[in-house]
Amino acid sequence: MEQPLADRIRPETLDDVVGQKHLLGPGGLLRRFIDSGSNANMIFYGPSGVGKTTVANIIAKRTSRPLYRLNATTASTQDIRDIMGDIGTLIAPNGVLLYLDEIQYFNKRQQQSLLEFMENGKITLIASTTENPYFCVFNALLSRSTVFEFKALSAADVLPAIQRGFRIVGEESKLPLSVEEGVDTYIASACGGDVRKGLNAVEFLYETAQAADGRLTITLADAQQVTQRSAMRYDREGDNHYDLLSALQKSIRGSDPDAAVHYLAKLLVAGDLLSPCRRLLVIAAEDIGLAYPQAIPIVKACVDSALQIGLPEARLPLADAAILLATAPKSNTGHNAIIAAMEDVEKGRTGDVPRHLQNVHADSTGSGPHETYKYPHVFPNRWVEQQYLPDAVKNAKYYEYGDNKTEQAAKAYWERIKGKG
């Protein structure tokens, strides 16, 4: 089977790797380490198609140790044992370099089986993962490794690789190859920073190009059809899912309606309806809260409508909700109050419910003033001073009025009623 284009043109030197200048540029920490020729256990973390495997291959060519490759999605414990069995033999007298792709799919026992050989230096591990290693790699292995984060590539980073791909397939073609203007830049923008995805698009377009007048022509229309929606990076169980939800909430909290609808759009284009619905309900209570209490039932109505009508029309009430929340006044006083109260309870700073608040109706006649519940509705302005908190925290202050119009109005009202105005 012919080798895929993405593998045929894989860079063989650090200078040919696109992007990752923070790691591989002049003075970059990873570049200095590779140039030194040293061995160390490393974990490469980042999206697909950004150079993790390429850099691992370059490192492998600079070591005298035999290179073993495993993909954790298909590898078994027996595969690990087979590698261990070669260590110390004529095949690998000084140990091995193990490249383990998608390490997040190895369970704890499989990861731990590597520790002994990493500890004595018989295995140098280079592992790659698309998920946050601090969540998916066990601490014992993580503590013996250095983590390098590979960033998503920009369209400008990807463009040279796309142009090189077209140049190579053009050289291999039996017929002259013509590429319409704008095809390379469109693919570089639409591949979502994934070089492999972009090169796969180049190869597909070349293989399906129609011959006319003795030439092959790759059109912009074909490129747009091949790459539609490919710029989306989305995994409902992965980091990107939570990054988008976090960005949605932080954009609304920061009162930026444009950013809010952008991140909402990314979630909806990926077909995820439930996650933004749940997050918008949280935002209404956490970030807008008492500054505009009506936001909570309004957003609930928008979410109910969205779930009832489904996509694509659900985008309309959800957009209304996101923009409403982004442009509404903000208050997290309710959030802060319940967090502080729960911290007290969790740390044992509480006590029995005061006797006059307990469900003991006999106390309504009272054996003493301290045990008699005072019914606020029979007092002027429907308020009377009495203790509500347990004795141990009777002076606790959890809620502070926000500086928004609604809460300041409530503050002024109660200060007047309580004789503090």
C-alpha cells in the first residue's frame, strides 16, 4: 500500500517542523535538549497533527538505542512484556527508546509496568497525548517525565506544508497539475491547525482531480467541499469540550457578547446542544445572579425552547440567552455566599438549630423569651430582630450586597427597615 502523503513528506530536521517556535525555535528549551544529545523521559501534549510524532522521530534518529513504537489504543500488556524481554539482549543491550502514542489509553497497571525500566534507565520514554497529561497520566510516571505542550498551529504555520504537498504531488503526477488560486490558503485555514488533515485533503484532491485538455485541475470549489467543517476540533470527552464551555462562560462573565456567540456557535456546529444549555443555566445564577434575577427564568425558558425544537432552530433562543447574559449586569454575591457557608459546614463550624426555629409548636407559648419564635408578619414592616444562625456561627457574614442597582436597592430598603439607614 502506498505511503500516505503526510508520512512521505514528514520533516526530518527540526528546522523543517512547522510551528512550535516556543519549543523548537532558536533557544527553545526542547530544541536545546535535543541538540545536546541527552536522553530523558518526555511527554508531548497537544492537538493532533501539530508535530508530536515528527519530533519524536527526529529524536529517535539521534539516539543509538533501538526504537520501539506502540499505540496505546491497540497495544496490550504482552506488547510491553515483549519489549522488556529484548532489553539487555543483543537486540537492545543498552536499553530502548519507546515511543508510546496516545498514552491516555493505557490503564494504571500498563503505565506502572514501565516504571522499573524507566527508573534504571533501560527505557527512555517519549509519550504523546491529546489530553491533559496531568489528568490522564499517573503521578508516578508523570514525576519521572518532562511535559512539553505543543500548540495548535495557525494557518500561516500550516501553509508551507500544504504548498510543499502540492509541489510533491505535482512532481509525481503523470499529467501537469494546475491548482486554482486560493486553494492552498483555504486548506491551510480550514484544516484547524492539523497538518496531517490538511495534507490528507491535498492528497484526496489530487487523486480525484479531473483531467481536461491534458491537465489535472484542482478547484477551489472541490477544496471547499472536501474541507467543510474540518476546522472544528471537538471531542465531547476531551479537553477541547471543556475549553469551549469555559471560554463561553468567561466571555459572558466578561460582558463580551461577540465572543459569547462565537463559542456558542462552535459548540452548536459540533452538534452539541445539551452542554451549552446546561452551562447557560449555570451562568445565569453564578455570574448574573442577583444583579438581574429575572435572567434565570428567562434563560430557563430559552433552554426549554431550544431542547423542545432541537437543532438547527435551537440556535436562536440560545443566542438570545447568551447575548442577554453577556450584556446583563453582573453579580456573583449569591455564588460567594453559598461557597462560604458550605466551607463553614464542611469544616464543622455549625451547631444545632436555635430552639425557637425548631419545629416544636409547644414553644409558641414559650417558657422564656429566648425560646419563643417571633413571627415577622405581625411586626411592623414584617421584620423583627432575632437570632437565626446557630450559636457557633451567630455572627457569620456570608452575603455582601453587590454594587449593582438591584442589590443596592435591596440594601437601602433593609437598612431603612432595620434602622441603619
